[in-house]
Amino acid sequence: MNLLDRYIFKSVLGSCLAAVGLFAFVLLLGNALRDLLGHLLSGQIHLLTFGWLLALLVPYAISYALPMGMLTGVLLTLGRLSADSEITAMRAAGLSLSRIARPILLLGVLGATLALHVNLEAMPRARLQYQRELAAAITANPLGFIVPRTFIREFPGFVVYVGEKQGPVLGDFWLWELDDQRRVQRLVRAASGRLDYDEEQNILQLTLTDAQVEVRPEERPEDFTEPPLVGTFGRTESVPLRLDSLFSRTGPRLKLKWLTHDDLRAEAARLAAEPVPPGGEAARAAELLKVRLTLQDKFTTAAAVFTFALIGVPLGIRVSRRETSANLGVAVLLALGYYFCTVMVGWLDRHPAWRPDLLLWLPNLLLVLLAWRLFRQLERH
């Protein structure tokens, strides 16, 4: 690279690193507040464990921050160069937009390569280790899972609230039992209760005294103008909350997105080789499609780093030569549009004939076509 290439490369690289760091920090902060802070405050995990768990989330945060950070960095840098008339000087010297964009596209290729490694290897391994470390810390002190004055939604089918907690003794206890549509089917209120951990069955056993139990109408459970079908008072109620649904004693349940590239290919090969039971063809095809979607999502997210670098070049010159906020707004809108399209394609996982694993590439393709059109328009001016 010549002096000009190095100048553009370093300028864009600095902005991209700052933007990726900012977005990764926001993602880490959100995960810390959502998943870890309650465990830290309740004493289930120590401060050192909290820091280690945050470190394990860094690859996960980077995998989402890289595309957005690349686009933001390119837009901000080119917006500044354009506002300072440096782009005009380069073009007056005979440099085409494609020539100016060459170091930026090189950075996009390097960023996409890094994102591919993070998505296929680093992030799945770190995320799985994070789940294992968190599970070990929580199951070492399962009674600490109930945090006072907090709505606890981690138990599938239940929402739990405890006003007071002194060791295993609970006060001002509320429990909402939900149906498959997350509607309240049963409400349990108790002035006091006791929490015990059954290690053999891996459950939290709630024994509630002086409990009030209401069973809601099945057809309209959220219509509280109607009286409950069953209402009992002053009874003792026992409620088991299974921890296997959250953390198994044998380790966390594997999600497809936590698998590495080799693991996903092995899973696809296993599903393809297993005999299909009679009438199970549709279910097997859906399982295979989910594996292919997960794998393609990792590839397309990595490719988006280069795609965003590509479209950021003409947008950074066109959108605003003065306003940084406009460039940031464009970056946010483009990223939201991209992720919205990928989410919509993911909804087609039950329709293999539509080939959603290939449709995942559509947002990248549309952005490349838009970038090509914008390049042509700028070259004519």
C-alpha cells in the first residue's frame, strides 16, 4: 500500500475499532444486567467469577458488534474526509472512488475473516464455556436463585416474585403459572413459605403456608373481571421448580448456535444418517433445516462485515458532509433493516421448500446491489 492507502486504512481502522468497542460494551452491559447482576447481588457468584463470565461473553458481543462497527467506522471516517474536502482533493488528483475505496475494502475483507473465525470457532466455544461456568456457580448455591423483590422468569411456565427472603424462609410470595401462550392459568399467593433444594431430583421445592390459590378460566384466563374457577384460602401448597430446564447437573443443554463449524457439520451428518421413523420425514427435514440455517447465519453475518464496508463508502460521501449524527442514523437504520430481514427469513424454518438457508444471503445481496448503484451515481458526478 502507498502512503494514501495507509492513511485511509489507519483512519478507518481507528474509527472501526472505537465503534466495535462501543457496541460490544453496550452488549456486554446488557447481558451483565440481564443475566449476571442478579446472581452477583444475591451472592451466587463472586466478583472474580462475574469478571470471568463477562470475559467469556466478549466473543459473543464482538460477533454482533463487528458488522455495525465496520459500517459506523467507515461512515464516520469518510464523512469527516468529505467534510474536510479531502475526498474532493483525491478525486481532483484523478483518483476514482473505487481506487479510494481499495484500502477500505481490504479492511472489510480482514474484518469478515475475523468475524468468520469468531462466529465459527471463538464465539461458540466461549459461549459454551460461559454456560458451563454459570451453571456450576448457580448449582453450587441453588437457593440463591430466588432473588428478593425481583420478578423471576427463568423457570419455564412460571413467574415468581418473593418480597422477603431470610435463608430458605420466604415472605410475601407470588407465583403465576402460565400456559403455552404465556397466559396466567393459576395464581398462588402466600404470606410465608420455605425453599429447599432436592439434589437428587435437581429441583427447588417450595412449601407455601397460608396460601391463596386461584385457577383462571381456560378460555379467558386474563379476564380478571370473571371470578376464578377455583379459589382456596389458608392451605399449604407445594410447588416444584425444576432446575433441569435451566441448568442440568450434567452440563448446559447445547443450542445449535453454540456449536462450532465442525460440530454443526457433524450434527447435520448424524441427522441425515439416522433412520427416519414412519411419518417423521417432515420433522427430520425441519431439524436439518435448522442446522443449515444456523451454519449459514454464521457465514452471512461474517459476510455482512464486508458488505457494510462496501456500502459505507458511497454512503459516507453522500449522506452528510457535516453531520455526524446523520451518518450514525444511517448506520443504525441499515443495521436494523439487515437484522430484521434475517429474522424474517428465520421465521421460514418450517418451510424447507422456500430454502430459507439460501434466502439468508438475500440482505447481503441487496446491499451489494445498492452499493453498486450508489457507486455508479457518484462516479458520474
